[in-house]
Amino acid sequence: MKTAIVTDSTSYLSKELCDELHIHMIPLSVVIGQETYREELDITAEEFYEVVRTEAKLPTTTQPPIGEFVKLYECLADEGYEAVIGIYLSSGISGTYQTSIAAADMVEGLAVHSFDSEISCGPQAFYAIRAAELALEGKGPEAILQELEAMRSSVKAYFVVDDLNHLKRGGRLSSAQALIGGLLQVKPLLYFVDKVIVPFEKIRTSKKALKRVADLFGEDYEKGEPLEAVIIHANREKEARLWVEELKERFPEATFTISYFGPVIGTHLGEGAFGFGWTKKRD
């Protein structure tokens, strides 16, 4: 069965990798002032952070319209695909996953399977890449979905933000949690639990927070299983590259890549945020 792999733009996969692995992307959008931009298509991450510095009002974000899903699914059917596996950001922070399910009922002749990654960004990309590799090997939807479910226990991610107000204003973190963080001047480690973003630990400085994340990674690294990791940054590429070099020295057997928080996720985390995600390498 010819199976297409779809993911949304918050996985922040490069166009080159999407082309290589035949991954199809559906964009979320960011609204700045009176203008709406589809991330990865109408605005780059660098352009976004430059623009929002001069905006008094925080941008907002929107999920893809159901019609965009239907259009994409119908195009895939016309290209000879018999099935689709769509891998989307956590349903706890966006309605994208639910919209994909609704769109599937509007398309005939195509078996559409939606997968809730329960996370976002680089760790979400782990799922999309694994699914695409399996699809290229000729694996069917059931085998691919089984592999994705099996990955859940090994996919981990932590985030450090400079300003909790972005998450509070965007409704992704409670006012009480943001207030406590601001008053104490802490840099909380955040992670996903039950599909939503919650504090993991409160740490006084960003430097200590990043060290704590590396230590958490080290706990899995020391188990001896091969790991692949991604460092994610919000317009801090230089700092991200320096951090990766430090991590490579400490964890020489792990594989590291660099990704970024684009406009949609950057709206909620703010410029300067960092993320660290990892999973087991494929056998």
C-alpha cells in the first residue's frame, strides 16, 4: 500500500529533508497586526523574530483550515497514494489534530490516519522522519503506526524560556504558574505531560537550566542505548551551535542536530527559548 506521510509546519523540517523523504507539510499560521502568514511558506523564523520586536501586540496563531487538509488529501489520492499518516503537534495545545480527523471524513478513496504526537517541534519531527523512512521501505499504515506508538516511551523533550508571559498570554500556561516564575526570577524547565506544557522544575538561571537538561539526557545516555538528539532554539543559532559542541564532547556516541522554534511556537515561547529533545535511534 502506497502511504503518504504528512506533518504540520511546527515540526520545522527543512524543505530538503521533506523532499528527500517525501514528507508533505501543512502549515499553521501566525497573525501579526492585520496580516496572516503561513509559517515556512510566507515568513521565515528570522523574519518573524525581527518583525515582532517592533510590534506592541503579541502575535496570535491559527491552525490550518479544514479545507487545506481536504485539498492536500485529495491531491495525495490523485497522486496514487492509498493511505495517509498525518503526524501533528499535540492536541493539548492546538486543534490541528482534531481538524485533520474531521477532514479525513470528507475525502473518499483514501485511508487517512491521524497521529497525535503529544508534543511539537524537533521531537515531533522524530516521528515524521521515522514514519517516512518506513513508508519508503514499503511498510503499510498499521506497521508504521505501531512503530510510532512504540516510540512514545523514548521521545523526551524539555524547554527553557526567557519570559513566561508569552505562554501565559497564549493560554499555554496558567497565570499562577507564570506569576510565580516571574516573581522568583526563575527559569523553569517545561515539558509535556498529558499533551500540555507544564513546569518540570524551577531553576534560577538559564545556564543552570540547560545544564539540568543535559544531565537528564545523560541519565538515558548512560543506559548504553544509541540516542539521537535535537537542540531547538528561538533565534539563538550561535548559542545553539556552541551548546551542541559541548554536548558532543560530553556524549560522543550520541547524534545531535539543530532545529528552531518557528513563528507559531515562537509566539508562545518567545525569543531566546531553548529546547532539547531526544529519542532512541532506529535499530
